[in-house]
Amino acid sequence: MATSIGENSKESSSTLARLAPLQAVLFDIDGTLCDSDPFHYLAFREMLLEIGYNGGVPVDEEWFVKTISGKHNDDLVSVLFPNDHERGVKFLDDKEALFRRLAKEQLKPQNGLYKLRKWIEDHGLKRAAVTNAPRANAELCINQVGLADFFDALILGSDCKHAKPYPDPYLKALEVLNVSKDHTFVFEDSVSGIKAGVAAGMSVIGLANRNPSQLLMEAKPVFLIKDYEDPKLWAALEEIDKKFATRKTTT
């Protein structure tokens, strides 16, 4: 049985505590910094309906989660347009433009994001945004939630040999920030993203806000949270603080 959001809090806290002294925190963007998935879903549903995809029946959110969520557009071209690459590339470019029109001025930060931002800044940690999204989408989302001056680096899947679910984007983030995987953890909301972080050798905290918890747990995050106000997250961060304080007093 998959672990629920509320289970094994003591074990998950100690898992993060092993990362002390913490060096960096890495974030996915879509669905992790902001609740952007509804706008992606609406864009796909509208445009696929226009071309008669699925026999003219509108795609549903279950299809979106299974087929689209967390994947890079290069992979989606093959899924949606296996016999017409050029058409697929144009379709997805147009879809991203529609997403930006739908999402502009409407994106909201995930609950508790600014509280977490303060904790990270107070601890002097490095941070990077790591995404499969196109640059224009990534920058829109980061700007919309007021984090333009927060990140030290923006890592795009398209700038790596392989995008998520391969580890390449997260490995590049570690290299750019010059930090160790043993002192860094990741926030992700998709199966693809969690798999990428785990494959890079890092502890990943999954956000179970839209994607099913059971699917996320199959990708092996250390634990799931509802949002950044989740007491489970703050218990784990407190354990990091306690362990670091103990090490300081004994050295």
C-alpha cells in the first residue's frame, strides 16, 4: 500500500536531518512553485479539441495527469503526433503561448511558499529552479509569484542532454550551484520530476496537490506534503536545525 501524506513523519524527518549541514534547496516550477497545471490542462483541452484529438471528445484531467504532467515537450511530440514531428512541435509551441495568455496575472504561489522562502534565505542556502518547461513559461511563473530575485540559477531540461525523468537537469543544478547531493533536497509535484531527483541521488519531497498520492509515492519521494504549510515539512526542517545546532556545539 502506498504511504499517505501523514504517515512515517518521524522517519521522514530523520531522512532530511541526515542532510545537515544543508547547502541548497532545488525546486521544480509548474505545480511546485505555483498552481499552473489547471492552465496547462485548459490549453491542451482546447487545442486538442480543435484538431479532433480523441475522436472529438475533450480530454479529462485523469488523461492530463497520466499523459502530460511533468513531461518535456520533446517527449510529448512523440506521444501526441508520432507520425508528424513538425506538426507536433508547432502544436506545442502554440499551446505554450496559449498557456501564457491564460496564466498571465492569474498564477498564485503555492500555500506557504513565502514562509519557506524566508526559512531558506535565513539559512543562507543556495537555490535553483529546475524545470522541463520552456524558458518563457518558467520565467513567467517565477515572476508571477515574486521569486525573480530568489533563485541563483534556472536549469531547463532543454539545456541538458536529457530532460526529466532523467537526472541530468538536477545533476546540472548541483554542478552550477557547486553543492553536494548529500546536502541538498528537492521539491517536486510530478512522477517525472520525483524520479529525476531520486535518480540524481537526492532526497525529494513530493507535493501531492493535484497528482494522485499513490502515483507520486511509486516514484519514491522521502515523503509527501500537501503544501508548504504542512506540519510534516516543518517538523523535518526543525530536525535539520536541531542536528546542525548539535554539531556546532560539539565542534
